[in-house]
Amino acid sequence: MNLVKQKISVFIFLITFLFPFAARATLDLGGVATSEPAVASWAKTRLDVFIRGADNHLWHRAGVADKWYPWEDLGGDLLYDPAAVSWGEDRIDIFAIGSNRHMWHIAWTSSGWSAWNDLGAYFREVPPPHPGLKIDSIFSVLD
């Protein structure tokens, strides 16, 4: 598969979430990605952005209020775009298909990043990226 590296430029449609009275704007977060960004938030004025980098690692960048922290390499060996979800304060879960075609998981808690966990579930095929991909359509290719 020929992956096109793309400069990350995240359209902050959720800027109204962070700054209710600000106009929508484009914010260039820098970096090189080989995936679409995944975004989650575990606090009212926070956004966490995740991408698969040119090295196939998971990369993370956090924005709190109007400050963006540097990109952080979370490792891994991703084959496909990551998915991010937060189900409570100070908690984010990231899921991605690894190069071994298994589902992998890493999580942030108040004590920091967990180790990567192989959840198994071999994927024979990886669906092509497209807007609005739902997790149930990913799971439909499970062996």
C-alpha cells in the first residue's frame, strides 16, 4: 500500500468547545502523518490528537486551553488509522490495527500511558480509509 504523507492541519471545528466565543479557525499542528487524525477529549478545555506517523508509530499531541504541547511518540507499529475515545476524566483509550493485523490498545490514565496490549482479533483485510468509518465496519472483517 502506498501511503501518502500528509502535513497535519487540523480544522478545529471543536474550537467552539474550547473557546465558545471564538471564531472557527485552522490550526497547523505540524508533524507528518500517514493517517487521518483521531481526536478525543477528557476535559472541558482539552483536546488530544493522535496520528500514525511516517515511522508507523502512534503520535500524540495535547492542547489545553490555548496551549499545544509538543508531539509525543507513543510507539507501536500501526498498520491503519488509530481510533480514540474518552469515557471519563483523565482517561483516553486508543485502538489501532498493528502490523501483525491484531487489534492493539494503549490507554492514558492519571498515572500515565499504559503499555501496548495485543487484543488479538486477527484482521484479514483492512478497510480503506473513508469519512465516517464506524468501528462495527472494522469488526466485520474479523476472522
